[in-house]
Amino acid sequence: MVASFTLVFSHVPFLPRRVQCREKFMGTAFIRRQTFVIGISGLLLCCLWGVGLVPVALAVQADEDFRYAISLWGMPAGHATMSTEELVAADGVPVRRLVTTIRSNDFISAIFPVRNHVDSLVDLRTMLPSRLVFQRREGGRHERFAVTFDRVANQVTVLKDGKPSVHDVPPGTHGPLSCLYFLRTMPKLEPGSSVYLDIHHDRKNYKVEVKIEAIESISGSWGEVETIRLLAIMPFRGIFLNEGNIRIWVTNTPERVPVMMEARVMVGSAKAVIEGWVPSQN
């Protein structure tokens, strides 16, 4: 089996929900509508992208809205959000919009402001991205690029600094945001095993390994929950300006909620812990 992920964060204002209308997002027409349920037979289409993965249940819930408190050196440093929204493309294809944000607080911003956002569309039949917009401000560094995935030609078109470029990618390639959501749909995450996935980020292709380390109970303001501890072996910089690997804890439930993340950064260690969340009683 193969799969993996990396995390990046974003900030994009939400459009009003529950409205039946035709709109434009990243150049793609879609129709917003209320949450719908995908049958098991539709989920089996996820095995068609050629790497032998068959997510048997769509763990990621429609219209998720998770908020995280970020700490640096053990001190409050900012907040992040991870949100999803169900849409229907104008051609009738069910898609999910993924929006992730990270913002430093006033104290950290006075030293090193962080304002990152990623906004992506993924095909619900495969959980593969079709479009992605990545915007990053970290200190004095600013960058923005947009990626369009061509699943037929196995290519991506990247628009960065006003200049387009085309790059070949392996079949089933993910972006830097869809990976985590795909991982959450995996039917089994066995401790001691590893999963892999091809990821395209910033005009380069990477093979990322995620190690399933252990089943572990952790506690927070929401109580104690059983989690699966994962370690992403990172060959490129993603969340928190990480200088190496990222560790993440997801609930050992069908929802696979990411409840905590840790990463080494240039100036120490950063942690993100979910807040305002109530664990499932299932």
C-alpha cells in the first residue's frame, strides 16, 4: 500500500454556504449546494489512480472547521484552521474545497510575521487535487503560485511570479494539502508500517514517506483520546518553516481527526493542538 502527506496552512475567506448558485473558483465553474453523501460504490473509484489504494470510507466529513492553537518554545504563537466544503463542479463532478490557514499572533508577528494560506479543489471520486493556490508570507519572504493538474497528460501547469511552466508528474500525484485528507481515508494504518505518495510542490516532484509509529492516548482540553501517531519524512519545507520531519496525531476513529502536530523549525519546536472540538462518541 502507498500513501503519505504533508501539511501546509492557509487563509482564504469563506464564501456563504448553503446557497444554490453557479460561481467561479480558481477558473473552474462549480455549483455550491448542501452536503451530500457519497455511496460506497463511488468510493471504490479511488482505486483507479494506479497505486493500489482503496479508501473504503470517506472519513473526512463535509464542512469541517477545525481550529488549532499554535505554540513556539511552549509559548502561544498563533492559530491555524483546517476547513472543508462540499461543492459540485459545473460538469457535475463532486469536489471538495480544502482551505487551511496559519497566522502568527501579535507578539510573534512583531518578530517574524506568518500569514500562509492554501486553497485547493479535490475530486471526491479520487481525492486527487485539480487546482491549488498557495500563498506564503514568512518574515520578509512573500510568494504565491497556482497549480493546475492535468490527470490525462500527467502534467501540472504552475503559474509563479507571473510566469507559467509545465512539469511532468507521476500518475496519482498529490499537492501539499490533499495528502493529509487522502491519508485520513486510508482503511488501515498499522503501527510499524510505512505508506508513500508522490507529491508535487513548487515545481518539483517528491516521494514522501509516512511512518505509522504507534497507537497512543493523548489528553487536551477535550479530554483523553486514542490516536494514531504518524511521522512524515519531509524532503521539502512545509508547515511552520519546518526544517525536518513532521509528527501528527489523528484520532483512532473513522473520522481520523488531526488533533495535534509537531515540527522542528529554524528557531525551535512548534506545536499545533486542536481546540473547541468535541470527540466523537462512536
